[in-house]
Amino acid sequence: MLYNEPSPLETRVVSKRFGMLNSASLDTYLATDGYQAFRKAREMKPEQIVEEVKTSALRGRGGAGFPTGLKWSFVPRTSPHPKYIIVNADESEPGTCKDRLLMEYDPHQMIEGILIAALAVDAHAGYIYIRGEYRYLIEIVDRAIAEAYAKGYLGKNVAGTGFDFDLYTHSGAGAYECGEETALLDSIEGKRGIPRMKPPFPAVAGAWGFPTLLNNVETFSAVPEIIRSGGAAFAALGVPKAGGTRLVCISGHVNRPGVYELPLGYPMLKSIYEVAGGIPGGRKLKAVIPGGSSCPILKASECDIPMDYDTLAKVGSMLGSGGMVVMDETTDMVRLGLRIMRFYAHESCGWCIPCREGTTWLKKILTRMVEGHGQREDVALLGELSKNMLGRTFCALGDAAALPTISIVEKFAEDFEKHLKPEMVMV
Amino acid sequence: MTFSPQLEERFAKMLSIYPPGRERSAVIPMLIYAQDEVGAVTRELVEEVARRCKVTPLQVDEVVGYYSMLHRKPSGKYHVQVCTNISCLLTGGEELYEHAKKKLGIGHKEVTPDGQFSLEEVECMGACSWAPAVEINYDFHHFVTPEKLDQLIEGLRSKH
């Protein structure tokens, strides 16, 4: 059973098997073009595979939106060292719940995408890092892996093509920071998840110091379709420089929250009012978090835009991980800002002082505001402190905490008024 | 320390899947699966995992202190995790968490006197489009109302 009804407005590419009977089974996968793309890729030169992915204009679906083909081209495939594939299934960006579905309903699509990436970078082992809370998904993916081994789609001589590849799951244990790719690498090495200095990038020195290709679940899941139908066909689904479709997780104040597959460049307001059925009670739209809690928040007046990376950048935000949070006119942005900051203060790994101390102080200031002790100067202080965090940390968590706060201070100033302590009046 | 045969089998596999000499990679998965069986990350468990993964107990301890799902004190038999992060906040997650505190008579990271239930306010667990969400042990529950939470808790209570 699906968690939400699909919408007729969707373009179902990576989610095309969702809702099929036994969609996670190898039999269903094989009956619906499964592992054909791997066979096709095996006939191609590795450079051709990378070119095809570049042509598709696929960009990383984890949040950063880096061009996938370009990332693949950075892995030194002729290096004498072993190369590894790591799948980032540490989905934990608030607002995001799509990788769950890809692993639950179509794990073989992800596995086939991993195999194709392995051909492209000459890797022979891969690890799927799944967040600890997703234990049931570890079990589903383990079953899919076991089935693939049993039928010859993993292990020695994959699908009779002479290519060897081993794949394993690896459980996390609760840490947002481990979604950051270099912190994930430390975590998979058995350490605290703390970001590494870059360069060197993981493509050159990743897991255990070896060249490593890291992508999100949804990114790998898009690869079989790209190889099967061609990069150009996938690119044509989206807009220039952002090909294909993506799973948009719509949550918050909408009538039909859900995960919907929409082409890149889909109009944001249409996704809210038509795909997700609009706002309950006919209330007015106040704000949208376009791609997970790390993104600067948009005012309603800024939302009449297509959802693609460049347009979101133009309005000063990001498409992020596809977690779109819709807020109606009843939303108190100061309370929301506090909840976001409590999250980042909890999840900051503590490595960089601007992030560790910044998130803690921002949380304290926002807490005293929500508790009715806010001073007028606090509003400016929030903005100033946040801006001082920008660009001063090893990873993006510091910016991720600062950016939404800055947007609340700058765009929703009126929301602070009711949280300020009444001025003392001398009588 | 000995574990169930199933867990021993899992550990043997864990130690075999990483590159040679990289047993340390098994520390986190080993801790979380062992915690499920032992009930908490005990001193003895830290030392056992350290021995098996060929690291010092301190290297295991620093990991235990970092990951939020690892805990040194036992949770209840049913660990009720209520998300109050943004999507859940907007759809009643905070009210649900307040309700859970009253219903169970315990607060954040506390355990009921009979050891049956523990409660935790958690960060985003990846159920945003089906919020508010609760995870009890490893089972997800979506669109949870206070009434639905009562039914879930009563259902678990009646198992005894």
C-alpha cells in the first residue's frame, strides 16, 4: 500500500513501479525492463556511460545538486587502488522522505544504478549507508541484495557479463551530520561523523582513503532509465541544466501531502494548489521551504516560479533535497525558526566553533523570544549572528542553520513583534 | 560476551564485508544491533565490540557519545519516538508529544516504572509527507492523532 495516493499530474519515471504488486521483488523488476540497462551499459565504454549521464543533466538529488556525470568523471578509474561506491541513504533533511520509498518499493532500480556507476568508475564493491531509524528498509534492501546474489545479478560475473561486484548495507545510528558526504565516510570507518577538509574530494580519497563515488539513493535510481532511454530523453523531461524528474516531498499545510514525482521546472504554485490539493480551509499561503530545512524560506509572493536549480538560486534559495514544506497564514515563523534551530543545535557535530556556538546561541535567543522575553535588539542580533556563521565551517551545516534564520529575520519581521517583551515605561 | 546465534552470524558477516584490516567499520552497526538485544550499550558491550573490531574501548565510547540512537541506559520495551520537527510541528507534532507525555506519565528519555515504555522527542525521521509521525521501536506510524496514539499504546499494553 502506498503512503499517499499518486497524482494524475505526476510524471512517473523513477517511481513507475510504486504501487505494483510485489514491486520490490526481482521478478517484478525483471518483468519491467529490469537489469536491461546494466547489460546495455556493459556494452558501452566507461567514458560513454559517464557521457550519457552528463547528457542527461542529472544533478545530485541529495541536496547539493552537483552534476552527477561530472562527479563520476572525477573518480580516477585507472587508479591501481580499489574504488568504492557508497550510497547515501542517510535521508534526514527535515522535510524529506523520498529515499524511503525508492528503497521500499524499488530497491532493484537503485541496485542497477549502482552497478552501472560501478562499470563507469571500475568499482567492485559498494556500501549502502542507511540511517539507523530505517531498520525496516535495511531488511528490505538486504532481501533485494540476497535475491540479486541468488539470481546472479550481484557477486561474481554479474548477469554473465564477467563483471564482479559486491554490495552491502551499513546501518547508521542517528546523526543528521552523517548525510554530509565526508562525515558519512568517517562514520562508515567506525568513527564519529565529522566532516573532512576538502580537497581531497572523496572521488580521489574517500572511504578508507580510496577513490569513492558517493551519490544519493534517488540519483542512483535515475541511472537505469538514463541508460535505457538515453541521456537526451531524460534531459528533455526537465529543463536545460536540470534534467529529468524528481520526487518532491510536499508536507505541512496542504490537503494532500505526499511524495510526488514531478519534472524539474514544475511550477511551485501548481504543485501546492493542484498536485497537493491546496491549503486546508482555503487559508492563504504564507511561506514555503523549497527543499528541506536548510533552504532559505520563500515568502508567498516569491513562490510563483518553476522549481529548478537556477531559478531557486535566483530567488536566493535552493532546490535542496526535494523536501517542500508549505506554511499557511496561521504559521508563527519565530516558533518555526526556533524548531529549526533546536534541530541544528542538536545535530551540529561540534567540530567548527561558529556552528557549534552559533546554533546554540541562536537557539537560546529564539527560545527567550518564544517564551516572551525577547528584546527588540534580539531581532538584529539573530541576523548578525547568523551572518557571522556563513562560510566559516568545514561543512554546510553551519550555513544550513544560518540561512533559514536570516530569511526569517529579513522577510518575516512582523512575526517578531508579538514575541517582544513590552517596553518598560517609567511613570 | 555471547549473543544469540542470529546476532553472532550477523557480526561475522559485518566483520567480513569491509576491506582487510578495516574491522573498525563494523563498530556502529555492531553497537546498534547489539543494543537491540542487550537493551543498552553497557560497559561490557563497549569492551566486547572494541575487542571484536580491534580498537580500544575509548574508540567505541566516543562513538556511543555521538550517535543519538545509542544509549547507555535501557529504554522501555517499547521506545516511543515522537517527531516534532518542522513538518510534524505544522501538523500537530508538538501537541502529540505533550499528549504522549501525559499518557505515559514520563518525559523525554524517561522510562515507565514497569519498564514497558520509554519516550523520546526525536528529530526528523523521514515521514514528513505523512506527518505527524511516531516510530515505536522500528515501526513507523503516520498521520498520528492523540486518539490513534492512545490506541497504539493500549494495544501494546494489552499484550501483557
